[in-house]
Amino acid sequence: MIVTTNPATGDRLAAYDLHDDAYVETALAAAANAQKIWRKRPVGERVHLLRNIAKALRAGKSRYAEMVTREMGKPIVEAEAEIEKCAYNCDFYAEHAADYLADEALVSNASQSAVVFDPLGVVLAIMPWNYPFWQFFRFAAPAFAAGNGAILKHANNVPECALAIEEIMREAGCPEGLFATLLIEPSKVAAIIADDRIAAVTLTGSTEVGAIVASQAGKALKKQVLELGGSDPFIVLADADLEEAATVAVKARYINVGQSCVNAKRFIVEESIADRFVELFCAKVAALKIGDPMARDTNIGPMARENLMTGLHAQVEKTVAAGARLMAGGKPLDRAGFYYAPTVLDHVRPDMAAFSEETFGPVAAIIRVKDAVEAVRLANQTEYGLGSAIWSRNIERARQLAREIDAGAVFINGMVASDPRYPFGGIKRSGYGRELGVYGIREFVNIKTVWIGPAVAAEPAKKISEKAGAQ
């Protein structure tokens, strides 16, 4: 049984029975059978499903957003934005999927040879709690458009959201069996990955879980896309617009209560402007409103689980004990629920926990450096490589520095964010593979070469049949 807790109060929300082995078997068989039919439907027909999903999401936005806030604590305004982003993603792929999946002519061959993009089959999606709708639909929109089916194993603290996704798919007219949500324990996942009816696996989650899933999928020789942890650097150079940089920095760190792989986590600031940046940053942090996540003016709600809050606090305590200066926050709040005060740590060094570990919560680490060269060196001094940001008025210089950053994305004078138009993913221990954009839709396809000999292709069909008859 899965029992959920409201992170804003600590009270029990609901209990859900787990799906048994017979249910899982039925779901896998149905998905495999449905996908064999779905893959043969033209892309132009498949994308009708995406348009219907977008309509269903928007029609139920308030209800779905409240589910997100209730189960994992995201402020309601951010939860509504998450649902709208899912709808936009579906609209985007509905418009562009046909172009992204169109056959590509082989330029080295004058005949009709081409590269074609065939679906792989049924994909197992193992998804996290921090963006319970977005993480799934980010993967699902291109996957369904490409002709695949999907099985969802969601995080066990958001089962209401997981079942709501199944409801949305039904309302949108998803072919029966093509998609299913499974409420199961993590120990059941390995057997599903090994099942011959699963063609590939996508996971968004921690680096530790990613390594386990990668090992299981690798043993079964199944394709994987992994979007894992991050410790994103946010570099502020001396010539940056400090007011704007500080404003965006606070949003980049504290959105979703700091619980995102692509939250800015390490603020690497040139020494000459560090005092002023810290002053601006702390003033904006102090203006954040902590409160009920259902209230529309709340900026900081609770963390999703109590163990996440206590783990984060241990990182803060270790960092302060090692010599960092506590500028704000630094402790759980004395109230019901899992609230942690927005925290700012200054004079953080690479040997401290807030630098060397991923801090998954409302804690900002400020690192002072002498120049841009040191900034880039420390930005890369991490096992992660997901996103990063550089702030400077000298755009050409920032572009050059961006090429030196080890990350899947570098945003210049902006906040790292996922967007359907651009590929998204990481390197190093942040994972591999890409979601979104043209690269995302081609992750779960067979990129197949179809070669046709020029001489045969050039001859009329009648002559070919006459030759065959003569033989």
C-alpha cells in the first residue's frame, strides 16, 4: 500500500493499493499489442492525440494543479504553470512531429535511398515527484508522436497525479492499452525492464537511482535516456547587470522550493562585485513569502518530504561548520509541515558540502573568485553537468566561456529552463541522452537506413517485372 502525506501539514492524505503482478502482466501485454497498431498510423493521425491531451490538460488545469500542490507542496501558481507547460509541449510536437520524423534523403545516393525513423516499441518511464506532470509529458508527447507506447512508474509520493495522467490519456482518446500507470514498489522495476515487451527506458531522478536503472537496462541491452542530478553553476562576472542578475538568481534558486535538477545551486561571483551581489541577493530572498502553497501569493512552500528537509539541513550544518558564512535561513521552520527557511551561504569553498554535493532544496551557495578563468574552473569542478548560466554584458566573451563549460546547456544572461524547442539533458553524472526538440523525438526511434540501388530504382516497374518473368 502507498500512503501519501500532505507536506504542508504533515497529515495523511490517502492510501492506495499497489497493483499486483497480474495487473502488471495485463498492462504490458496490452501496451505491446496496442503499440503494434499505433506505429502503423500516420504521424498526422498520431498528433491528434497530442492536441487532445493539451485540451484535457487545460480543461482540468485547476484540479490538476491542486493535486500537484497537495501531494508535493509546489506553490499553486507554479503548479498551474506546470500544467500549462505540458499542454504547450503537446501543441509543439503536434505541430512539428511530422517534420522531425520525415524521411531524410541520403545525399550520397542519387536514388530514393533514405534514413527513416521507426518507433522502438513500448517505453518504460520512471518519473520523479518534483514536476509530476511535466516530467512525464515532456517525454510522452514526442514518444507517442513517434509511434511508441508507454508504461509509467511514477514516484510513490504522487500517486494521485500518476492516476490523473492515466485519466487524461483516456479523455484524450488514447488507444486502449497504449498507456498505463503502474502503482508498484521500486523492487518490481527490474523485472519490467527485463521484460521483452519493454523496448527502452527513460528516467528522471537521482544519480544514484539512475546508475541502478542504467545497470538493469544495460544488462537487458535496452536503450536508455537518463536525466539525473545537477549542481548548476550561476556565474556572475564583474561587468554583469547586478540588479537583473540577482533578481533572476533568486528565482533560479528558489523556484519549486529549490527542488529541481536545473535549479541554480552554486553562485560563482567575481570578487570585485561579490559584496554588492550578495547584498542584492539577500534582500530579494528576504522578500520571498513563505506560507500555504495553496495561497496565490506564496513563493516558498514546504519541501516534498520530511527526509529531504532533514538531509538538506545536515548539508547546511556541515557547510557552516566548515567555515561558510550563514547570511539567511539555515534551519527548518517551527511550523507544521516540511518547511525549510530560504538559506544563503556565503564564502563557500569547493571542499564544503554545499559545493561538492547536490543541494536539493532552498539553499544557495555563494563562491567568490578572482576572475572568469577561476569561475569556469570551479564551475566545472563537479561530477554533474546539466545546466549552467553566465552573466556578463560582453556577449561575445560569454559565448566563448560557454564553450568551456561542461554542461548540456549554458544560458547567457538568463535562467536555465527546459523548453520544447531546445534539446535538454546533461553529461557526466547528470546523465545522457536528450529530451525535447528534434533530438528528443529521435531518442526512442530506430534510425534506419533504407538503401535502394540507383540502377534498380531508376528502371520503370514494368521493365523490372518483365526481367523477373524472363528469368
